[in-house]
Amino acid sequence: MNLTQPAVSMQVKQLEEQIGQPLFEQMGKKIYLTEAGREVRQYARAIMQQLEDLRSGLDSLKGLERGTLRISVATTAHYFAPKLLSIFYERYPGVNVKLDVTNREQLITQLINNEVDMVIMGRPPEETDIEGGVFMENPLVLIAPKEHPFGREKSIQLDRLENEIFLVREEGSGTRKAMELFFTQHGIEMTTGMEVSSDEAIKQSVQAGLGLGIMSRDAVQNELQLGQLIVPDILHFPIMRQWHVLHRKGKRLSPIALAFKDFLLNEATSILKREPLSQQGSQNMPKPPTPPAPQPNPTAEAQPHFRNYAPARPTTVLLGTNGKPIPPVPSKHKP
């Protein structure tokens, strides 16, 4: 701000005098916004957003060589968003992109407050006046540890998942909502073990044998290719969803924002197109070199290892990403 601390304090004091209400309250060595302070902050952000829109509007008069693109993407989308942005950068090297990777709750807040040009997310919010379109499929697959017995079977009935323990994302997560709706529609009672706040933590926990997970296929490509996880052949999977690009209805998008939206809607699928994932865990293993090395046949000693598989029960206290203890995985016995 190029201002000293006393100068900032003086301007805040003058602002409080003009408003006639305190904006901050001090408790110990920390300060907090008052209700009036929160109200002023909301309008200040709106004013700053209008100034940013003004800059974008002026940049639009200069064409597509310059401009700022403000986008936010769901945490899972960061697995493919950088590739799309790199290609977009090649076409418009003068563009300044401000990218935020965050959870569903923050994406909706940013849409409501008009803080970004557009967002990339899975299930659109129902309560927000928005518009946009679908630019790519987003299948959700069931992932399991490489040693799970499901890896040796085909056409597994859905009701067998009632005997399994599932790791889930936090409340409000789009993936979790889709997961819960899917099991409810098929009459399957799901047992949850841990609530995990990131995709990476879920993948690591599944590899450790703490349970099964359901994730976007885009998020597990590397682990499947390396054979660290498998996608069993479960009937009715994958759960089909879509990726959406969304913005406030009636928002005046700058030329560069319109160009990026059209880029997603018309080219994203072809750019990120890949061979369909097989639902067989064995086919998700890395391809052997040419000529292929001989693969040992299953032996009698290997079979008990699969039959005896069970999710791990931690005997020590595990800490989650928020620093809080993770409770032991609950057990469930089907009659």
C-alpha cells in the first residue's frame, strides 16, 4: 500500500468517524471486524470488482492481445486445468490469468459475490442465478487398493459394497453428494470410515487399505497407470457427471473471458481426449515393455492373501489435514 502503519490507522479512524460506527474491535493482540466492518468490507469488494470490470472493459477495446482472466476451479479440476490453460496461453500470450483452486463452497460464494469471471465445477448450484454450459464428461469411478479381492472379479453386484468401508470428502463436496445420491437411488447402505478433506489424502488412504473411495477419473490417472490403485468392475459404475463452466447470469464477459469460455465448450474434450478407462483393475496396470515380460500365474499361495483382505484398523492416533485426530474406521457386519 506504500503507507506506514500509523498512516493506515489514521485513515481507518477517519473512515470510522465518517461512518459513525467502529469497524474493528481489539481482543488481546488480535483485531476483528465488527458487524459494520463486515458490511463495509462487502461493499468495498463490490467496488473493487467494478474497478476490475472497468479495467477489463478498457482492455477489451484493445482486442484479445491483453486482458485479465479471473477463474476459479474445483479442487479435482486442477488435474486437467493447467493443460488447458497452457494451450490457451499459447494463443493469447499477453493474457494475465488469475487462477484459484478451491472447494465447492468457496466456488459458490465467488459466483454469488461476482468475484471471478467464471468457475469450473461439477454439479452447478441450484440457488444461484447463473449460466454456462457443459464442456466435458466427468465420470466418477470406484477405487480400491491394488491387493483388494475385487481386482480378480468381473461384473460385481452393487450390493456387495455394503460390506465395504468408504472414505468420503467433507460435507458439501460435490463428489460426496453425488456418491450419497447414487447409493440412495440404488438402495445401498453405505458405511463411511473417515472424512477426508482432499483428493490426494483419499488416494493415499485407499492405498493404505483404510477403505474404498469414489473419485473423478481425472484425479486418479497416474495412480492407475502406476498400478497403485485399481478400478474394479462394479455394475452401474462409473457414476456419470459433467464438468461445467459457469458465470453470473447477465455478466458482461470481456472478450478474453468469452474466448476462454468458447475454448472450453468447443475444444476441451478433444484436447483432453484419451482412451476409455477399463473397469478392470488388471488393465489399469502399466503396459509391460516389448517384448512383454512373462507374467506369473496366480498361485495357491496368493489366493488366501485376497480372501483375507480387510481394511486396516489404525492402532495409533492418525491426524487429518486439519490437524484433528481421525477416528478409527467403524466396522459393519451384514446379517
